[in-house]
Amino acid sequence: MNAAAIAQRLRVAPSMVEGLIAGVSAEDARWRPANGAWSIVEVVCHLADEEAEDFRVRLESTLRDPVAPWAPLDLDRVSERRGYIERDLREAALLFSERRADNLRWLRGELESGPDWSRAYVHPKIGPIPAASLLASWAAHDALHLRQIAKRLYDLANRDGAGASTAYAGEWSA
């Protein structure tokens, strides 16, 4: 595993979020597509909260004591409970950036100590999750949500161009 490459991906994610949300209005940040998927501000709030409650916490727990139980996460309802839709997009992005910086300082120390990436937590539904998989999943999670923000921007272009075709740009696919 190339932990340094993954750490670099984690390091640049906040600036990638900043780039994607540059110029997004408060109204557009709160817009949800007809299918009810998260708005841009909800995605960014989720990223900020994940920094405090998920990947670093679970990775640290797995490296220290892989049999210690993980605190449950209720991601399905957290956006509503915490009022993500009402939050300020720029403040959410700043919080994500600050929390990520703290987590990267922690990760740097871990990388210097040479962690045992094979240590694994046994998830009750998924099975064994090695620390290496948690680290890689952290960066993959960023990529999934960067893609989600980009999709919202694509959706907004189609919304704002109501009646106009965006076929010239190409179809959204992955």
C-alpha cells in the first residue's frame, strides 16, 4: 500500500472542494435534484462531520485496539437532524478543511511510526476491515463526494438551461 500517496489525496481534497464550490450561490448550494439526493451544502457538511466522527476515529481505533467496538453512525438521517440544508456553504467548507488539517497532522505521526496496516476491525455486516482498507476508503470517500458535487453542478447547468439541450457537453456518465 502506498500510504503516502493516499495521504496526498487526503491533503488536496479540501482545495478540490473549494474549487468546485467557488461561485456557487447560497440558493444553488441548497438546491436538491428531484430524486431527493443531497444538495451541495449537505455534501460538504457531511464531509466535515465525517472528519470528526468516522474515518480518522475508526482508523485510530483499529490501529490501537481492533476489537474495540465502533460507535454507531446514522448517516441516513444525520443531514436532517443537524440541519445541513440551512448551513452556510463556505463555513462548512472551512470546517472540513480545518478538521482535515487536524487529521492529517495525526496521520503524519502515524505514518512516521510505521503502523500495522493489516490490523483489522471485524464489522458485523461487512466482516474484517483492515486499517489499510480504511485509509484507502477515506480517500475514495472524498472522490465519491467530489463527484457528487460535480454532478450537482451538472444538474444545475441543466436546470438553468431549461429548454436548452446540454447534449453538446456530453452525457453524464462515470
